[in-house]
Amino acid sequence: MAVTTLDPKSALVVIDLQNGIASMPTQPHAASDVIARTVRLAEEFRAHDLPVVLVRVSFSGPDDVPGRTEAARGAGTATPRPEGWDQVVDVLAPLGDAVVTKHNWGAFHGTNLDVQLRRRGVTQIVLTGIATSIGVESTARAAYEHGYHVTVVTDAVGDRSLEAHENSVSRIFPRLGETGTTDEVLALLP
């Protein structure tokens, strides 16, 4: 089912479109396509005086996520990450947008994202970014738990795993909110 409506106080929340993550191959949408669609959305949200929140992830030293996992940690955790890996991609450089730095998969835990949104009167978030099954899904779950209406832009998200992406889009997101394409979301802007 396609997205049905956007609240008058919706915000675009962009997950991890930063140098080190956007340089990885993603499926089913290439990172360059995810970025291009997100830029279109950001320009329109700004033109309609709706908030854009750029979320970036950064880990270093004590900020590295602790805990044992069976899966190997992401690339770069054993060696230093390149300079600027955690900076938002240039084409999305903040233009008065809120920037939130997270240290976990989701954008709510340990950040001021909820405060940023509530101060702006936001009742709905529209999500884009990488990776669908990690940062985007974790943020969608927390947004739902915080009482926000959630919309995920399905052609403006990508993942390293096609199977994980498809699971999130077909099984998880419909239980947390609505999904739609970039064009469907843009058509609903006031």
C-alpha cells in the first residue's frame, strides 16, 4: 500500500548518507540513486518550510558500540577510518538543517533527535538512507515507539543485502507505518 498522507508537520530524516557509508555498494538502489532521490526530497521539504534532519553515525574510541556479536563488525573497525568518513555527503550539506550524530544503529537512542523533532512540532517522519535493515529500520522502529507517524521512501533506501532490504520493506515497515516512492511522497507535499 502506498503512502496515504503527510502530516502538516512532517520532517525528512536522512539516515547515514555520509562519505564512508555512501561509498559502499547497495541494493536494490545504488547509493548514488538513494542520494539523488534524497536530495530531491530535501529540496522540496525545505521549499515547503518542513524540517530536514541529517543523521550521521560516528564511532571512535569509547563511542564504539560494545558487546559481543557473532557477525564480524563493519569494515574499518579494526583499523582507523579514513578522515571525513563520517561527514554528510557534500550534496546534502546542511542548509540550516538539524544534524544529529548517533553512535548506535538507530537515530533516537543516545541522541537529541526526539527533542529536535518535538521542538519543531513534528508528528510524522519520512525516512531515507542507508542501510535499510540497520539504521533506517532501527530508526523507524524507535520513531513508531515514540508515537510518530512513519513513512519510509522505498526507492530512497538501500542495503548491502538485497534479502535484508526486501525483508524490511515487505515485512517490517508496513507494521510501523507506510511506504511510498519519492514521487508519491512529493505528490503529497502541501
